[in-house]
Amino acid sequence: MPGSADPRPGDLAPPARVVLVGVRGFGQVHAARIAGLAERGLVELVAAVDPFAPPESCPGVPLHVELDDALAEVGPVDVVVVAAPLGDHHRLAETALRAGADVLLEKPPVATAEDFQRLLDAEQATGRVVQVGFQSLGTDVPALFATDALGIGPVTRVGATGTWSRAVAYWHRSPWAGLRSQRGRAVVDGVVTNPLAHAVATALAVVGARRWDDVASVVADLYRANDVDCDDTSVVRVETTSGAEVTCALTLCAATQSEPELVVEGVRGRARLAYTTDRIEVEVEGATRAVTARRTDLLEDLLAHRRQGSPLLVPLESTGAFMRVLDEVARADEPVRIDPRAIRWEGEGSERRAVVEDVEQWVERAATTGRTFAELGAPWAHPLRDEVLVRAEVGGTAVAEYRDGRGTIPTSSPRPVLHPVRTLAGVVVTATHPKDHDWHTGAGMAVPDVDGTNFWGGGTYVHGQGYVLREDHGTVVGEAPEALPDGFRQHLAWTGPHGAVRLREERTVRWAPLDDRTWRLTFASALTSETGAVLGSPGSGGRAGAGYGGFFWRFPPCDDVRVLTATASGEEAVHGRAAPWIAWSADFWAGPGTSGPATVVLVAAPGPAGDVDPWFVRAAEYPGIGSSLAQDSPLVLPAGEPLTRRFDVAVADGRLDRASAAALADQLRAALV
């Protein structure tokens, strides 16, 4: 249905009826702007929506939990201002459009390319419009460069720098802060796509790249110093279809905060744009002058569009180029952990913040040269990325990838792993490089201590001191896998920090269908030391309950976890005890992508004496299970004598009870005979 005040000429139009969604955080800024426009008789705030705000947050108007409820109660609405979490943008904006309202949507507009197209379709279907809250584009800056009003000639490239500083409190400002996804839904709360998104959007607009098809390619070099899932220090390089280049080098880990700046190169000169102050310094043939761009409030611009039909400054379609960049960042591999030895921590408590060594210098060099941190050789920028060595399919369905682990930084002990592992329905049941433990990578073999070499990653446990970051990390490197029917065999070298081979391994991985919702993964390993070796764990070093090391499987975020064996249930009852099989059943939330209920059942092949290693289980602290080669005492590996372990895994869609898990375990054990 149409709004109560369709656009019409003249100044006699009644105040636009406005609903504000999100009254906390940046919503307070919108509330102040709405109040100012209300004093001028241009708008009337008729309702507010925020499920977590107290009633006194928006005095004078009803506060609702859901937008649908607000629209049902207050009747026709002209404009809905959305300042909600990014994951809710599409749903809220489409609800507003279909109710007949125009929308001012805070940036970024949405979290996925699919949602972007759906919102464009909703605009078309309803005849209403979305203005996106990129305040830096609410100026005549793009027009100044497009018309060459500054005299620098056609723009050839833009370099954007942003060096901000954010304390850990910033990453706890909301449940979705610092996440790439939440409960399977894209969030993409990284430096490129949220806090310094204006730098990216403005740089693209300056070269005339506004629509999705204006972008030819995107290179994303993403890093994180904080314990977050998203990137906090990154470079994105964009080539447009017109041949211009945009390089944005951005960080939230600077020693001191500076205002972001764009350096715009033209064929006859250059300009420096401080988009937060709208100030432009122009240099042409040695002469310098300053220009201040004109800024228009985006809500006021939307109101003018309603009254007079004037073009919007930031229509939804004009953010397509930015959305192309966001899409590439969202689909990229997890941001690489910055070497912790290059991070200095300042402050205490919630004001504690990470400072990356010389990051300002590297940001400037990246923006100036158009090269990424990795291409420049920044010492803390790990240049390698994982290569997929083998792809596993069951019945034509992709179920797993085997990666070489080169993308893992040295202090996280690089090693080949299986990731992602999926159910037949596509639910991802492994995680890699999670924010809590960067060295947890998919499913594979890892040992904390082999004759003093850390093949697990992170700090080394020292009794009486805790975990200490040492120069003792090893690397596991494999030869080219040898193809087998439905699997592969690989020979690997476990190498210490100075190049000495501590262990050699023969690894066999196979896969096969079990039924229409379950497939089988077999992981077999034979470890050998030519001179003999001692394998240890924090548990064998004195930390009770920390006997991890051996086969380890890191799960993504899970809800309603049930971990069990044939005779026990729950983390406390299962952890540290030997059992022929263990099952993990949960709702898995590895996103964006397919999420849902799944069950993983692990069966350990018994040793010559019929025994198996105890199980290591973590459910409350983080989701993961594995075996304990050296639970509370070191394991001595005689020279030339192989240590063999085999695990058969059923990966099933749906949540299985004990009887169903036991039946699967019996199927797996039958194949061991």
C-alpha cells in the first residue's frame, strides 16, 4: 500500500511519518537527526523499534520489539530508518518497502550479494526506494571528480589509507561484533566492510565505480591481530571495468588514530580528500589549493526525493560496487592471523588494544604502490595461502577438502588437514583458525610436544608458568598425495624449527557412502622416528585434564551439543576416558553457508592389546574432540617402530540418539575386522 504522504511538490506536504529501527549505538545519531528535522516540521517520529533497548531509550513514542508490530500499530508510514545489526538489514528493509515506506538503510546495506539483489527486486516490485547511509557519499565529491571540476584530469587510481585504533571493548559492543557470520548468517564485521567501509565506498565512487558491474576484479589481503573472526588489518585492491585502480589499506591496530585519507591521481594532477571533513587539497602543476565539498544529510535528501522527485545521492543500486567488494571479502578464506610476536598490547581491561608493528608505514606503502601487505613483504603478513590437494566426493556430492596448511602462520604449526568437511546435505562440521585458537585447523593429526618441538601450535605449556610462546614450532609437510580408489595416501615429514625431521608419517585417507544421509571417512596414520622420540602433552607436563594430542577434530560454533559414548554422556563424563566410540551431535553454525543438525561418530581402531586412547573433549570452552596419545604421561616411541592409529568417522545429517549412534559405530567397527 502507498505511504500516507506520497511525493508531491511544494512545501505544504505534511511531515513524513518516520519509524526508527535501532535506538542504541549509531541509532542515537539518527535519533538526533530525526529530532532536528522534526523541529523544522519535516518529519514526525511515530515509533521506534529495538528488541534490547529499555523503554526510556526513545521517550515520547512507543518502543516495539519488531518492525511488523510497529507498522501494524501506527498505521501507514512514509520512511523507515534502519540502524540495526547488518544481518537484519535485508529483512527489515524489505518489510518496510512492502509496507509502502521508503528506507534510509545504514551502511553496509546488506551482508550478501543474494540479499542485495533481493532488495533491488523489492524496490522494483514496490515502487519505493532505499537510500544507503554512506554519509561520505552525501556530498558533491563524486561529481567534482566526474566533471573534472578540480582540474586534475581523468582519475586513474585512488589510494585510501585508514589507521584507526580500537580497544577490545569495541569487539564486545554487540553479540555480532567481530564476526564473519552468526548462526549461519553473514555478518562481515571487518575493517574493510564496516568501520572503514566509507573509505572503500568513497574511493570507488571517486573513480566512477558505483554499480556491481563497474568492478572487474577484487584482490583481498585480510589479516587479524585481535581475537576476532573478521579482519582488522587489510588491503583490498579493485580494478574497475574502466581501467582505474583503487587500493584501500586499512587497520584498526594503529599506535595512534589518524583520519582516513584518499589520494586521487589524475592525468594532470592529484588531490587529497579527507572525507570525514569534506576537505580536498588539490595540486596541479605545482599549485595547491583547498576545496570544501558540500554535504547533504541523507535523510533530508530522501525527504526531498519524496517531495520533489530529485535523484537520491546514495540509491541502493549505486552501492553495487561496494557490495562486490564486500562479497569478495565474505567469500575469502578466514583472515590470516598476524604473527603475535609483531603485536604490542597497550592498556588494561576493556581499553586494552592491539598495536601492529609499523602498521602505519605498511598502510601508507600499500596505498601508494597499489600492492598488498603480502606483496610488499610486511614481516607480519604471512604470504602463503592453503592449496587444496584433494577433493573428496561421495555419490557426486563434495564432502571434504584436504589442504596443505601453507596458509597457517609458523606459530600455529602448519600441517595438512581436512577442511571443510561437510555432511551429504552440505552442513559444514569442521572449523579452521577460529578466533579462540588459531592453531585449531579442521581435522587431522597434531601433537603438542615431540622431543621439545611444538606440532600443535600456540604457546608451549610450561609447568608453573602456563603457556609460553617459544621459538619451538614445527611444520608438517607432505609429498604429493598418491591417489587410491576413493582416497589417497601421503608421506609426510614432521620437521622441527631448525630443519631436523622429528617424525615421518604415512597417512591414508578414504571415504565411502554409508546410507542416504551418512558417509564414512577413514583416517589412518603411522608415525615413525628413525632415532626414537618422546611424545608429550600439557597433561603429561603437569596440567590436569589437558592430555590433548593425536587425532583432533575442531567443530564450528554449535548449539545444543550432546557428546556421548556407549555408557556416558556429557563433557565431564566422556572427557579423559577410553571408549570404542564417541559421538558429537549438535546444531552446527558454520556460515555463511549451509547450517543445521548433524552428528559425527568417531570409532578408534583398537591396538594390539585391544585398547584405545582416551578421548579428549571440549564442549563448554570450545567445540572439539580428539584422542590423547599422552594423556598424563609421555609416550615413548622406539626407533624405527611405527605408532599406528586409525579412526573411522561417520558424518551424518540430523541429530542421532545413542542407539542410532551405536548402530553407526557398529557399522564402522565391522569394517575394521
